[in-house]
Amino acid sequence: MPHDSTDMAPAPAPALARRTLGLAAVVVAIVAIGVVVAGVAIRASQAARLRERADTQSVPTVVVSAPGTAGPAATLDLPGRLEAYSRAPILARVSGYLKSWKVDIGAPVRSGQLLAEIETPDLDQQLLQARADLASAKANAALAGTTVKRWQSLLESDSVSRQETEEKAGDFSAKQSMVSAAQANVDRFLAMKSFARIVAPFDGIVTARSTDVGALINAGGGAGQELFVVSDTKKLRVYVSVPQNYVSLIKRGTRARINVPEHAGKAYAATVESSSQSVSAASGSMLVQLAVDNGNAELLPGGFANVSLDLPRDAGALNIPPSALIFDKVGLRVATVGADSKVALKTVTIARDYGKYIELASGLAPTDSVIESPPDGIANGDSVHVAATNSTAGSAKVAGTEATENGERGKK
């Protein structure tokens, strides 16, 4: 008996498809949930990191160092000028015309050496007249002397009166005084005539000549013309103006080193000899005089020199870098950091400013941690991050370096 094909039941395909679709939907939902959860977690982590970074950046990071202690010595560099130890402008003592000159600029001369001669026709005539007056006075005195002797002999025989004899004696004394006056006048003109020979007052070098043969020479005075300038350059004076803050540190005998542009790299030893002992109201500084040996004639009078004065240092003084100072309406302060990373502002006073570092007179302790470059707007109680802590201040390193350099310059 044949079978009908419609009686055979097919596989349940629709139910299987539905289950597969459901399973896929569940997997997709799980994946979507995982993606959402992961995204939320990542965003939360990023937000936390951003908050942490923002909190970190809101607290400034600073570099601190301990105040440096003073080195064994420091230097004060100041500009100065060189002058000859002895300088004599030579002016004419008599008037006339320059007959000749014997030395020119740069020539070494000895004391008493002839520099020039002046022709003095007027003075020569005055000398001749004075000599003639002296001869006349001597003749009159001789006649008065002979007369008084005769009158004295006549007085013994009562031929003349005593009154007349004494008058003749007085006339003789007056004539002798006139001889003395005439002789003094001749001596004066002879002394003036000796000034026609211009000589060097001391051993030195002719540093200026301002005349020539035939020039009209007027007798020296306030407005007289300098004919020559003789300078003793074996030893030079160095003049430097020391600011009032350092006056108390510059004593007689303080050592210094001198550098000049024409001999770069070479130092010359100098010593403080004296000072003006007064502060100029115009510049606020005191004039100090030093002496430097110039036996080799390398230094030139009138030139510029850089003077490095050795200064004594206070062993207990503290120094900081200039960048650590805060100057505002409150005054001059320094920012320090405590153990709790909190800022404390301390008022300080400056003892001396050495340029590369500042020496303080008060306000800091050696144990303080000083912020080397405090940020703008820093205030008491602010929190900071300390980036590094140096055992010695940068200023102390600068002081040590400068002391070493000074020592090397001293050896040179």
C-alpha cells in the first residue's frame, strides 16, 4: 500500500532558528554590556587620572637649597684710574722766548737735567740796572764812610760839633743799608735769571711738551702755560671710589689686584695706602688710594684699571642666590619650605651684594630650606612639591668658585 508523502513529519527548523537567534542576541547583549562597562571604567580611570594630574599641577614644584656659608675671602671689583706717583707740571718762572728745548715726550730724565732754555732780554736789562744801582750805592757808602772818619777826627779837636758828627755817621749807616738793598735786588734778579734754565725736578719721564723754539713764554702762575710735565712712573697711585657699604672693610694695607686692558690676563699686586676718610655727597663713595709697583713700565699713568679688593668675610654670614629674593609691598623677603612642605616667608636684610650671590645680615638660619626661584604669588602656608634638596646652596658653590678663581689670579 503506497504511503502518502504528506504523512512524513519534517525537522523542526523554525524552532532551531529561533533558539539560534536568541542565543546570538544574548551574546550580542553581553558583548554590548561589556563594551559599555569597559568604556565607563576607562572613562572613570581617565577622569581620576585627570583629577590627580590637576591636583598635582595645582601645587607648584620648587627647588630648595640651604643658605651658603661665607668663604674665607671675597673680592670687590671696582673701576679705578692710574696716576703717576709724582707728577710735576713745569711752568716758566720768567717771561721771554723759548731759546731751545733738550728733551721730548717719552724721554727719561734725571733730577736737575736741563729741559729747555728761555731767552730773557727784559730780565737781562733789569739785572744790568740792578748791578748799576749796586755800584752807585757802594760808591755812596764808601764816600759816606770816608766822611764820617774825617768828622770823627775833627770832633776830637773840637773843630766840629758832636751833632754834626753823629749826622754823618747816620748817613753812612743809611748808605750801607742802601748797598744791602741793592745787593739783594741783584741777587733777586740773578735768582730769576737762573729760572731761564728749566730743569727736571726729579727722576722720571717727560710725559708732555707743550712749547717749541721761539714761543712767547709768560711767567708761570694760575693761568701759566705748562711747558713740560715730568712724571715718576716707577711707582703708580691707583684711585678708586669705594661705595659706602664697603668703607668699613677697606683698611690701610688691604691687598688688591689690578688688571688693565692692554695686558689682559695679567694681574698686578697693589696695596691700599690711604683714603679720604669722607664720603662724597655726590657719589656716596669714599676715595681710596692704592700703590702699585711699575718698575717694568708696563702700566701707563692716566689709564683705566679694574681693581679687585680683597674683603674680609664674616664666618657666620649666610648667602643666597639673587633669584631667591622676593621684593613686594611688605619688603624684602625669602621663601622657605618646612618639613610639612608648607611655605614660610621670612623678612631678611642684605649685608652686601656681590652680584652672583647676596650676603644676608639677618633673617635666615643655616638650617632653613630656601626656595631658589619662588613662583609668582607665593604666600605663607602654600603647599609645594620639593623637586630637589641640595646639601650646599648654589650660592655657596659660587662663592667657592670665586674664591678659587681669586686664588688663581693671585698666583698669576
